[in-house]
Amino acid sequence: MKQMLLWLLLVVIGFLSLFIGVQEVSPLDLFSLQEDKAKLLLLSRIPRVLSIVLAGASLSIAGLIMQQIARNKFASPTTAGTEDAARLGILVAILLFPQASTMQKMLMAFGFALAGTYGFMTILNRVKYKDAVFVPLVGLMFGNLIGAFTTFLAYKYDLIQNISAWLQGNFSLIMKGRYELLYLSVPLVIVAYLYAQRFTLAGMGETFAVSLGLKYKHVVNMGLVIVSLLSSIVILTVGKIPFLSLIIPNFVTLLRGDNLRKNLPLTAWLGAMFVLVCDIFGRLVIYPYEIPIGLTVGVIGSGIFLYLLVRGPKAYET
């Protein structure tokens, strides 16, 4: 019953979000909808709300899986170089295949994101000092190295404006025909739910998981593939939304423990709700202008991240 009420609340806020914007449309207009307002809703407002919900849920679930298989509450696509590697993949696709389709760019971004995530996991396995805070800082440095190389290539080939589109998340450009790639996140979330118990066991360590008959490396690889795909899809469609995949899973696990299957629905709901509220705030705070979602979530998320650090790393060690 409580879950139904939570999802109903998300639907209500999403419905209200449809009527926030420079061009005025009110709920009463639905009873006598003019052609221009109908096009506005169908081509812009509804796709925007759907993309917000899908992007928020996808990144939050990606962060939850990443934290579980890395066994670190500060691990996420943001702090593991996954998102930075995906941006590098998009830039390489633009350089090598100027006429590449969206799907081709997504596949290239996925390949680089997966390679970057594996790189982080390799570094993680080689690091002897695995303090809860030290590990994500290594990941941030690793991601910054990739980001610096991406910026260098963008400046060298005069593509800095192109890559800037994926530097900061923005829903203002979302329209019909430019967000449908996010639908691919739905089957990925279903697969994540089916593998949830295995991810939970993998989070207990390789030795313990193998002793229970779990194919540890197979499960970890599956988790990294899901994380990389979800991150690539969101970055290519919306852009980078920093810290979302870090803070939402932390709140959920602090409230409900580490049972991934139990936490997946709440993580998806909270991620979607958080991004939706931030988007509404970004559209209203300096109305009629709009603050990009990457900036809004980045400011709030960085503050929460600092709070988690100050709270004490011992609370997050596994």
C-alpha cells in the first residue's frame, strides 16, 4: 500500500510538472486543448517528464549495483570514471564516424564506459589501502584523467562545443524523437532485478560468494555491463548528472540495509523523484529562465556528498 502511494505521488508531481514552463498551459486547458498546446505537451512536456523519471531511476539503480559489487558506499559511475569514459567514447565516435547514428554513438560510449569501469575495478583490486573514502577519491582522479584527455581531444579537433553538450545534464532540449533511447533502460532494470540476489551475495566478497556456489566473476561482469549501459544511455540522451548515482543509493541502504532486490524499487522511485523535484526547482528559481539539471543536482549532490564524508567513513566500511 505504501509503495502504491509513493508511485502515485510521483505521478501527481510529474503531472504538475507538465504545466510548468514559459508557455502557459493549465490543467483546465486539457478539457478544450488547442492545437499548439497539444503539440507542446506531446512533443516537449510529456517526453521531458518521461526522460526525467527514466534517467533518475536508471542512474540511481546503476549506483546501487556499483556500490554492491565494489563493496564501497562511495563507489558510483560518477566516482569510478564510468561517466567520463562514456563521454570519451562519444567524442571518439564523433571523430571516427561523423555521420554515426545515435545507436552507434551509444554502443561506442558503452564500450568505453565498460573499459573505464573495468579499469577502476582493476585499480581497486590492486590498492592495498581500501579505506571507504580513499577508494572513491582514486576513482575521481582516474575519471579526471580521462576527462582531461577528452577535453584535450575536443580542443585539438575543435569539438569542444560538441562535448560540452554531454558535460552538463540538461532536459530543456528533450523532445519527441530525442529521448526514446532511454526506454532501453527498462529491460536493463528488469535484468538487474533478476540478478539482485546474486549482486547481494557478490557484495559479501569473492571467497564467501564462491563458497555458496555463486559464479562470482560472471555476476560482477553482468553488474558492470548493466552499470555501463545505463550510464551511457543517460549521458547520450540527457548529459552528465553528477552525484545522483552516489547519494540516492546511500540514503536507501542507510534506511533499509543492503538487500538489493528489496531496495531496487525504492531506489528507482527516490532517484526519479529527486531529479523531478530538482528539475521543477531549476525551472522556477529564476523563471522564465532555467537552470540545467546537471548544475542543480550537482550543487545539491555535492553538498550531500560532503555530508556523507563528514558523517564518518566507518559507517560505510564493509
